[in-house]
Amino acid sequence: MKTQVGIIGGGPSGLLLSQLLHLQGIDTIILEQRSREYVLGRIRAGVLEQGFADLMREAQCGERMDSEGEIHDGFYIAHDGIKDRVDLHGLTNGNSVVVYGQTELTRDLYEAREKAGGIVIHNAEDVKPHDITSDAPYLTYRSGDEIKRVDCDYIVGADGFHGVSRKSIPRDKIQEFERVYPFGWLGVLSRTKPVSPELIYAKHERGFALCSLRSQVLSRYYIQVPLTDSVEDWSDDAFWAELKARLPEDVANEMTTGPSIEKSIAPLRSFVAEPMRYGNMFLAGDAAHIVPPTGARGLNSAASDIYYLYHAMLDHYKKGDDKGLEDYSAKALARVWKGQRFSWWMTTLLHSFPDNSDFDNHLQQTDLEYLFSSESAQKSLAENYVGLPF
Ligand code: RFL
Ligand code: PHB
């Protein structure tokens, strides 16, 4: 097989790039190691910044997001038994976020690719990039006993944190920066009415908690747990009791509980790989960087990579101009690091750190008091949360 852009990974990054390029007449093939059902079974992000929502519309995939997604003009931070509101709309001159699940967004992208006759090869095993630094790179994968080959101009590694693309770059050509946090998030999805129409991020001495949602009948809740915990340690009853214990009393009293329909634990990690290009292979999304989910930046950082890469590829194919491709890594990384800083800061502000000294805890409390006593501090939080410009 031959294509212009060979994409490893059929998550949101790979699908969005493929769809955007397709609309400009640029051909792609996606190799995805999992089945479509598996990819659509993963419950992940829920908050999209406007820049991402605009990109979905540009990809002609915004219809369901616009009708079923919810515009959120603010969110709450609960602490010390009270709730303080961050007025995103007021603090950013009218900006907001869209609450629309990654699962739904991925489904929309798959349907668009399918409608357009795009090639997405599922269950592609042992995907490998070859001759990455040559003018004729190619991908191979195994389907049953057969090894197949895809020739392309460029390879895009959009295969997530555990993918093969970043690992195919020689160790001396890539630098990795990482912080691992001493806790994870236990997430529960339940078919219950959300406790609050807007998200509540809660700081509590028992640990962080988050009340989020997918719709007015589907709630998504998280609590901070030690890394040593497993899903089996948490019955639904234990989860609801711990969640309520970390929320202000009036919120806890309003909570509708019910059986979990999904329950999983995600460890928290900050990670960046530099540069995001090796030869004719470009890394995008979680393949190059991940953040702790506290600032809702992960999927949004992936989308900004796709924005830069899409425009760089357009310039190459439409104008013969390679400047965008040459600048891609530096441009993408500049925004990625800002997302890293914000996610690290929000994580540090709101979680309980088992090894914190009393001094650290005082600073954390002061950071929070400063935030809600200073409009400038809230503006900084708000402009980062709604997403910095591309
Ligand atoms: P993905 O989604 O991991 O997709 C990569 C795809 O590549 C496939 N793959 C391979 N294919 C072929 N060959 C291989 N060797 C392969 N290895 C892997 C995988 O099967 C997969 O289909 O990466 P992508 O597309 O870059 O998208 C990134 C986002 O998924 C991620 O950043 C977000 O989910 C992070 N995130 C959040 N981001 C936000 O912006 N807002 C949020 O509210 C938010 N909440 C979250 C989150 C992530 C979470 N977890 C579980 C990590 C909440 C959670 C709990
Ligand atoms: C979610 O709804 O899954 C969600 C929302 C906000 C975050 C992280 C996750 O910061």
C-alpha cells in the first residue's frame, strides 16, 4: 500500500489529523493496534477548549458535539468546607469550555473517516516504522501470519504514551523529562444525575476529588488514591462514601449515588519527549507528552499538536513550503510546556502529598488563599484552563 501520510494510532490525535488532511485532498492510512470497540470503550477526557472544538468543526465533525456537548462558563474549587467559583467567562472576556466526552468525539471521528472511505486498519499487530530518516520511510504491520507494508512520505506517531513510535527513535536523539506523582485517580462513571451542573475540583486533607459529568444523566467522579490501591479494593459503596467525605457537606448531601458502569485507576505523570520530530517521523499527542489530568490539558495539548502539524503539512503539499514542518517540534513544544506547567501547578495545588512537610502544606494553603483573593491570579488560572492561543 502507498499513502502520503502513514499514521500510527487511531486515537483522537491520529483520527483528527487524518480527517483534516482528507478534507484537503491529502491521503492517509491509520494503523491501530486495537479494535474499534476497544478504543471506544476507553473512558477518558471530558473537557474541550474552544480551539479544539473549532478544529472538530473544521474537520466537519462538530455537529453532535455542538448539539449534545455542554458549554461551561465556570467551575468550582471546593476547599475548607466551602465552594469558590472560577468564572471562566468573566475572567477571559467571554471564553468557555465544552464538556463532551472523548469517547463520543472519537466515535464522531471514526464515523466521519468511515463515511469518507478513509482507511483505518484495526488490529494491526507489531507496527514498525522503517527508514525514518530517509526520503522513503515505510511502516510494516502483521495481520495474522502476513506482514504488510505501507509506503509513505511522512510517518506520524500518534500512538499514545505506550506506543512504538517514540521508542523507535535512537536514545541519543531524544530527551525525556518526567515527574511521577505518588498517587493515582480512581474514576467512576455512573448513570446518575450529576451533583452539580458545573465541575467541582475538591481539595481535602483526605485527598483530592473531582465531580465531573458527561451529560445530565451521566456522572463522572474521581478520587485521589495511593498507587498501591487497585480497582478491586474499592466497592461502589466505599467509593461513594470516600467521595462524599471529601466534599463540602451541602454537596455531599445532594449526591445521587448508583452502580458504577466503569471503574478504573490512572496513575498521574508529567512527561515530555523532545524533539517531536525524528527524520520524517513526527510525534503528536500522548506519544510525545502526558500530563496529570487535573487541568484537563491532555487531549487539548494533543489537539494543538494536530493543529500545528496539519497546517505544516498543508504548506508542504499545497505550497511546497517546508518551514512549518521544520518548526513543528519547537512550536508544539512551546505550547506543550505551558500545558505541563499549568497541569503540574493545579495538581500541586489540590492534591494531598504524603511526603509534604508542614511548610509545604502552608504554602499550598496560601496558594489557594491567594488565588481567591486576587483577580489577577484567577485570570491566570482561567486563561490556562480555557486554553492558551495556538
Ligand atoms: P491515545 O488516546 O492514547 O491514542 C493512541 C492510539 O494508539 C494506539 N496504539 C497503537 N497503534 C498501533 N501500534 C502501536 N504500537 C500502538 N500503540 C498504541 C492505541 O490503541 C490508541 O488507540 O492518544 P492520543 O490520540 O494522543 O490522545 C490523547 C488523549 O487520549 C489523552 O491526552 C487524554 O485522554 C488525557 N485526559 C484528558 N485530557 C483532556 O484534555 N481533558 C480531560 O478532561 C482529560 N481527562 C485524560 C482525562 C486521561 C485520563 N486517563 C485515563 C489517562 C482523564 C483520564 C482519567
Ligand atoms: C473528566 O470529566 O473526565 C475530567 C474533567 C476534568 C478534568 C479531568 C477529567 O480535569
